[in-house]
Amino acid sequence: MPAYRAERTLEACYRAIPRDVVDMVLLVDDASDDATLAVADRLGLMTVRHPVNAGYGANQKTCYAEALRAGADIVVMVHPDYQYDPRLITALASLVAAGVYDLAIGSRMLGKTALAGGMPRYKYVANRLLTGFQNVLMGARLSEYHTGFRAFSRRVLETLPLAANSQDFLFDNQMLAQALAFKFRIGEVSCPARYFEDASEISFRRSVVYGLGVLRTSVAYRLWKWGLASPDIFSNLPEFKLRMALAERGA
């Protein structure tokens, strides 16, 4: 759980987590100025706190590093603002555990539940347009690239050059671009989302900045595919390809 100012929603989100399939719940608090950490401590969560606010992307980097250090084989990221339904953790993790996919995302666009759940119309339209643009440039057919509900195999998290990604909201988008570049298999599960007063939401200005970053990531991916650019976010792909080739020869 990458957390920032989640004191009002954290407990409800935690209570909805299916504990029969979840071995450990880790929360990384990005220097919240509310009682997020106190609530996490009361619930008995494993917690890590950033001394200063480092950003959403930086928070996830810590989340994944700590989860891998704890020995996790499958890592599910869900926002503690309770916008996504944690009960779907079982479905997402199962797709990865079965070996069908390397990572799985909870999509608000599948099932047509986004608007019904309260997603602002301008965000819905922007999501659809940006997703269409990215699918064209990246040669994929995902229903959305902007969800914050995801499950990863350990191999994915150990392979992707996450340190090269943004410290802010663009991190999520860059991570999916990397997964496609590394040819990891991506599955999707329909996930209704809730938009309510206590749920976190970025401002319109930051949404615009994010959208422009998405466009840059998509163009960078296409230029990289054409051999015209070498973005840092795809930095260790040649090494990965070599390892895979050697492994196949050994088999």
C-alpha cells in the first residue's frame, strides 16, 4: 500500500483484504501529515515511513524493494484510499500465480463501471484517449494504462529498471511501458472503482502534467522500437534479452 494521507480510508481498505490469500500487508507512508501511520500501527501492518514526502513513484519503489526483501513471490499494489476493491486481490494474484500472466491489472474500463462509480467525465474521456494513443504506439490492446491496482510476479519486479522511472504519478505508466518492452504478459480483470470525498484525487493541473508525460512515454517507446532513441526506462533490456537467450539454450 503506497500511502499518503490515508487515515480516513486505510482501515476500511485493510478490512476488505482477503487474508486467506495474503501473507503480509506492507504500507509505505510518504511522510503523511495526518494519522495514517498511527492507524497502520494500530492495525498491526508492516510499515515503512519516508522521512520526507518523496512522491507517488518513489513510494512504490520503496514498496516493491521492501516486498522483495521480505521474500514475496507475488506482490499486489492497491491504494489505501479504498477507491479499488481489495476483494479482487484474489483474482489478480491468481492470474499471476497460475503462470498465465506475469502481471495483472484491475481495469476500471472493462465492464463500463468507471462513470457509474463516479469517475469525473473529463478523466474518463482522457483515460480513453490516452489509452487509445498508447495502444497504437505500443502495439498493445490494454483497456487502460492508468489503474493503481496491480499484481506482479517477483520476476517482473526484479527485472524492470524501476529506479529509472518517475518519482511522481507517471511511474505507473512507465512501468507498463517497460513491461511491454520486456514482453511480459499482461492480464486484466474488471474492477469497479469508487470516487468519493475521502478518496485521493490529483488536481486538474497535475492531471494535465501526467497526460503530457504519458504522451512522452508513448513516443519514447515507439522511437526506442525503431532504434532511434535509448530511454533510461528501457536501460537494461539488452542484458535481459541476453539472459533469456542463454537460459533457452541451456534448456
